[in-house]
Amino acid sequence: MKNTLFYYYHLTPEKIIKKDNYYYFYLDNYIYYLYLVNRPIEYINELITLNITVINSNFMMIIFNVNKEALSIINNHYYILLRALKNSHFNINDIYNPTYYPREVTNLKLLNHSSWNNLWSSKIDYFEYQKEYIKMKYKTLYKTLDYFIGLGENAISYFNAINSYLAKEFTDILVISRRRVNLSDLSFYNPLNIVIDNKARDSAEYLKYLFITDDYTYDFLDEFITNLNYSAYQYSLLIARLLFPSHYFDLYEKIINESLKEKEIIKVLNKTEEYENFLKYIYNFINKKKPILKIDWLDSN
């Protein structure tokens, strides 16, 4: 790999470490990540276009090779090299003040994930289709899937109602977001994690991460939600996003694809009641601050 890095990038690290689907190494004041590309090239090309346009963002920099290309072919696979400063860490201000999607960049259809209802409906239809196939092999998933599909359908209905009854404000424009929020690594600043979406996406996924890792207090939730300073439209989207149980569905898909054992879903199931209370608290706190569309089973009034 050292020869390959020198050939493509003229970089000479002393030590290269392999982990999962990437390599990483330190050089000067930077940490570099060489990622195996496992997404369609058309998608990566959109990412590259966006990354070039928003060079002042806090995302890792895409390093072009000696051929002035973002992708390098190594052992018949595409790789991409990213660079970040050493000791980089998560800054919550990057959620409070996201990078707006630049108007001069158009036609990034694969990156635009703002039509949640369509994406969620397709996912739920697929899970419904799978039910009979998982019945014998994954009994715990089979027994619990309907509850989480119900939450997902609730999220879709709420999202549709938001867009029917609430008007957007001038601040409700698309921003550069993340597929998921995971603060145990640097994926929050990884451009391969980028999607174009509403501001509420990152804040909702951050709240889910805090819940999953048991790293929240109600005082912090109050402070965080207040500091977001969203419109009623955006706060409603935050609730819709929290309603959709991606924390369950992500594990479900990994189990079905045999990259996780079924027992891993138990930690989510054991926190089902706690998550409902988490949702209710956030919903009612927001509703007192800025009235949003009502959800009867969450409303404490």
C-alpha cells in the first residue's frame, strides 16, 4: 500500500493501518483516510462536485491523485483519499449553523434526500414484503417488526401533514446533511456521509445517537432544542424524523444481511418504552415553545 500511495499521491507515511473498508495514516498535521468506494460512481461524482463547491465547509477534504482525479483504481476497486486535521472533533455548532446547499450547484438528484415520505414508504414496503421470509429464521425481528413499521407509518403521515398544512419560512432551505450521526468516529465530517436535506435531519439523527448511547440529560435536551431556533415547519420535521425508527431499521437490515447477530436488536427492544418517553418529552417541550402539528399519542395536554 505504501507504493500505491506514493504512486497516486506522492505521499510517504511511515505506518498505514487497515480498518474495515478503509486505511488510515498520519502525516504532518493531518490524518488521511483511504476509503473503498462502495457506492455508484454517479453518486460519488455528485459528492465531488458538491465538495469542490463548498471548500470552506468543515468536511474532510477530498485529495485528488496525480492524475487530478478523485478516484484511484487499486486492485481493481475504486478508492478515494480524504484528509482531516489531527485531533479533529465534533462541534455542536455545525448542527446549529449548517452549511447551506449552494444554489449554483444544480441537478444533484442522487444526493437529495429531502423527500422522506417516498424514501420511508419504499423502505417499509420492502420490510412488509420480507415478513414471511424472516418468520422462521429471525423470530425476534418477526415479532417486533409490526410495531416499528407502525411508528414509521406514523412518521410518513405526519411528514405529509406538515407539508400540507405548514408553510415554510425563508430559513427553511436545504442544507448539507449527513446520512447518520455517529460521534464515535469522524463520520460526521466524512463527505461520503453527505446528503442534501432539511436542517432537521442532522439534529434528529444527533438526538437519536444521544439516546442510543445513553448520553443525554433532559436539561441538555432543553438547551439543544432551544438553540436550534427552528421554524414551526422545521421543528415538526424534527419530530417526524424522530418518529421514524431508523435506529431499529438500521440494525434490522444488518441482521438480515448477516453482518450482525439477531441478539443485537435486543438493546433497542429493551429501550422501546424509554424511546416513547424520549419522544413525548421532546414533542411537548417543542410544542410549548412553538406550537406544531398535533400528535395525539405524544401530546400531554
